[in-house]
Amino acid sequence: MKLPTKLTASGLLHRYALIVPGCLVAALAYPLFLEPSHIAPGGLTGLTTILHFYFGWPIGLTSLALNLPLLVLGWRMIGAGFVARTLVATMLFSVMIDLLRFPALSQDPLLSAVFGGVLLGAGHALILKGSATTGGTDLMARIVHHHQRSISIGTFLFGFDLLVVLLAWIFLSATHAMYAIICVFLSARVLDQVLNGFGQDKACYIISREHERIERRLIRELERGVTRLPARGAFSDQNLTMLLCVVGRFEAVKVRAIVSEEDANAFMFVTDTHETLGEGFQNLLWEDV
């Protein structure tokens, strides 16, 4: 079956329905928590936050000015659709940072680092779900990796965040740098949690001589598909059958109960799945960026 190659109007609307609120949530972190407590989060916006504290330059406008050359460089490399949405997200995010003025919700820098990081993570996750970014180091890392394959995207992002923390240490204080680390850490954790969902699925691997009875019960009672995988025991040197069954977070308890009832000597391990696509889970089809 051929995948769709162009965004429909409803698909485009759905993406911007995530991008716009995401920009708003992330931008609110600055007037409510980060600016009043002089906390510079990681990334390019963290760098412009330090410039704001030191020179008085507006955070949003400076971020936009630094992002525009990156968007031009990334246009052909990443794709026009993705870069166009990123341009919109970058402009919205930058304008909102400078125009949204609210009284600070906390004067405690620790609380500001915590809740500022939560808002940033949640906001950027919504933007990513809308198939866009706010530019910055994510786009910069893609460009650098495209031209220098030996530098991974993760290594570049970590290095840039470390640079921002060091600059916060130099131009602000060691205390502010430590609050920045807390903010960066929580932002990344919340972003992952929102992207992966709070109902993370579980992949159950089962090795048992009673695999046929177990798989029948899994299919009948949980209405989940089961895959047989050939395996061979290194110690026993015997051919075995391993069952793979992906279930919802709370269904894993039922899987364990079924396995224990059918074979108390079975071997089973359960892992988290970051994204489960297909029948019974998220739709596999997606629209091209």
C-alpha cells in the first residue's frame, strides 16, 4: 500500500494544533520562572538567555536572528515541509517569549528550575509531535552531522548544553549554572515522557515448553498478537521457542499471571517500548514531512 506523500488539510491543521500550544507552553517558562530567577536553560535559547542577562538583548528576537541562517542552511538538507513548520514554530516561540509578560510565580530559584524545565519539556514535546522544532541546537546538530558524520547529533547536543552551562557559570554564577543543569535535566525527562506517553507499552518475551498453551491464552484472553521466535539454549544446546507479545502497560501483569499458571518454570522478561505501531496500537501510516 502506498503511503501518502502530501499533507492533507486536516493533517496540517492537526500538526499546527500541536505546534501553537507547544510554543505557548514553552514560552511561558521564561516570564513565569526562568527570567526572574536568572536561569539559562540549555540550547541556543539558553545562550540567548545569557546574552539577555549580560547585555539586555531580547531573548526571542536574538534567538530568531540566530536561527534564520540555520533554517536557510537546513532547507534542502532536511526538507522544505519540516523547515517551513520549524520556521513558523521558531517565529511563534520567539515572539511569545518577548511579548508574554506575566508576574513570576516563584522567587525560589530551585522551584523555578523545576517548573521551568517541566514547561519547556512539555512545550517542546508538543512541537515535536507536530513534526517541527524551534530550530536552535537541534537544527544545528543535524547540519553539523550532515557535513561531519563523525560527530553524532547526541554528542553535539550534549556538548552545546555543556557549553551553555559553563557560560552560565562564568557570566552568572556557579549556583545559577547548577540550577541550569536541573532545568535541562527535567526538561529532557518531561520531553521524553510526553513523547513516549504515560501509558508506555511493554514487550513480553517468554521461553517455555508450554508455549502453545500460553500463546493460545494470550490471544484469547488479551486479544493480542503473539510472535514465535526460534531460540537455542546455550547450556542445554536444545532448540526452543520464544514468544513475543507486546501489550499495554497494565496488561503485563496479566501476561505474567498466565505464564505462571501454565508453566512455573518458564523464563520471562519484560521491556519498555518507546513506540508501538500497528493494529491495536498507534496507526502505522503517517504523512510525509
